[in-house]
Amino acid sequence: MNYIGSKLKLSSFIFDEVKNTIKMDLKDCVFCDLFSGTSIVARTFKPYIKQVISNDIEFYSFVLAKNYIGNNFDKNRADLLIKELNQVILKTSLKGFIYDNYSEFANRQYFTNENATKIDTARITIEKWLKNSYINNQEYYFLLTSLLESADKLANTASVYGAFLKKIKKSALKDLVIEKADFLPTNQNNLVFNKNANELIKTIKGDILYLDPPYNSREYGANYHLLNTIAKYDEFIPKGKTGLRDYIRSNWCKKAKVYDELEELIKNANFKYIFLSYNDEGLLSFDDIKNIFSKYGEYSYISKDYQRFKADSNRVQKQNNTIEYLHILSR
Ligand SMILES: C[S@@+](CC[C@H](N)C(=O)[O-])C[C@H]1O[C@@H](n2cnc3c(N)ncnc32)[C@H](O)[C@@H]1O
């Protein structure tokens, strides 16, 4: 998934630096990804770790982590369910909330009419299968993740769901086919939460805490509202031209609150090592972070030049050079 602040391209750098820093075997460690987003960092560590704790305040992100981090069931069953769901969306057309509010028909062309109908059909079917016990909870999150990831690829947007494009772009014209959201089955007792990080931190403990909070004022709940709407599939009155729903406002996105939020988090963290990803364009300065970390243990950092691509509203891809910092606290 193309996600603001995704660490997809940085995950091996983060993995190597964590491994080189800690004076423990990864296989004996409890690793927590407290702002997990797409789950890519937790997924990178999962095969090498004793236990993974994953958390994000956004519901769609929780769904992804329930699948990628929490799930442990037979791959053949997963294949069968995907096959059956694809057969349903080929043969049946159920129009529902997405068609009514987020399609060409609704004058909010986030999806073509055909794909909006397929999303509704799949979403209604997944809920029905859970209700009549054809699938269990693990299978439910697997199917929801598969739908979210596959639908996201066909969204008629520049990159996020803050707005839709006036004309349907080529990639959004493809017919929805639900692809399997592969997870790694393990015998770990992994934990997945959907909480405010500063609340959850008071209730967990472990060895490695990885922090990747929002670093600017762009709220995830607003930019990915449609993923929450597909995941929750609840009824509400969409607001205005873009069909926004009520969304969570994070203190990490507020200049006036973010310093205290980080300090409180670090103060309450019961972990041997803390790693914080933050870049040089964030609301907190390098010195802000250094000051906070230095109060609570031994501080160091690693930096990496990073070329990222940013989509602007005209769909022009601009290259952007940033410095990614990995701030480290050991105690
Ligand atoms: C930079 S992204 C994380 C990206 C992730 N590491 C990845 O590679 O996909 C920040 C995440 O923090 C989440 N978030 C924002 N405020 C939060 C809070 N107060 N508690 C927990 N999660 C929060 C957002 O929903 C978002 O997914």
C-alpha cells in the first residue's frame, strides 16, 4: 500500500541498525511497533522475534496488523476463501454504501461504478460469512485485508483519499480482483491493538520499542478515510464534496502538543531499547528529540539520506531529498 511515511524502502536499514545496536539475541526479544501503519516494520521483524506487539490508532491499520501479525492458519484455506470471494464478486452485484457514496454514480468517483459494486459485494459477503460462521475471526481479518489492499490499488486518487480525480485514471479502470494478503503463519503469541499509543504504552512491556509516529500535520484518519469506511462498513452521512467521515485527530500532528506527547511516551515506556524514526521535515526538531531522549537513558542516533517521491495535487511526481533519523535510547 502506498502510505504516507511508509518504511517499506527503509525496513531493511531499520532492521540492520536495530540488530547491530541491541546487545541481545532477536529471538529472545519482545518487539513492539507502536504506530504500525501498513505493518511493514513489524512484518520485517516477525520471523526473527520471540513476540510482536503491534498497534495503530486507525482501524484499517489494525485490520492489516490482525492479518499480517496476528494470523496463523492454513494457507490452503486462505487460497480457497480468496477463490470463493472472487467467484462471488464475478457472479453477484450488490450495490451498497460504497456505490451509493463513493462512485461515479455518487459524483464522488473514488471508484468506478463497477468496482464500487464489487467492493460492496465483497464487503457484504465477508460480513455474512462471519455472521453465519462460515469463517472465523482470523479468516475475517485476512479477507478484509485482502479487500482493502486490492481496492486501494484501484482508487481513482493522486495518492491519498483527501480527494478524487475528476477523470478516471487508467489504473482505476481495471476490474477488481481480490489478491491474497499473504501472512506468515508462526507459533508466536503476537498481540495486536487499536489504541492511542500513549495509553497503550502504560500497559505493555518488552525489549525493543519501535516508534514511527506521524511527523507532520497530515492526519491519517482524513487521508485514508475510505479505508476506514470499507473496513468498518458502518452507516454515516458523508460530509461535503469528498465524503469525509468523522476522524481521529492525533496529538502527533499538532505542533503545540507533539513535544509533550513524545516526552510522556518515553517516560512511560517499559522497554530496554527505543528506536524512533523521524525525518528532518517534521514538527519536532532534531534537538527536541535529543533533549527528551537524553533525559531517560543513553542517547545516540543514525541518519540516512533518503530520496522519496511525493505526489502533489497535479499528479506530478516530485523527487524529494530528506534525512531520515533513527533516534536510539538504551537503558
Ligand atoms: C508514519 S505512519 C507509520 C508508518 C509505518 N511505520 C509503515 O511503514 O507503514 C504513522 C502512523 O501512526 C498512526 N497514529 C497516529 N496517531 C496515533 C496515536 N496517537 N496512537 C497510535 N497510532 C497513531 C497513524 O494512523 C499512522 O498509521
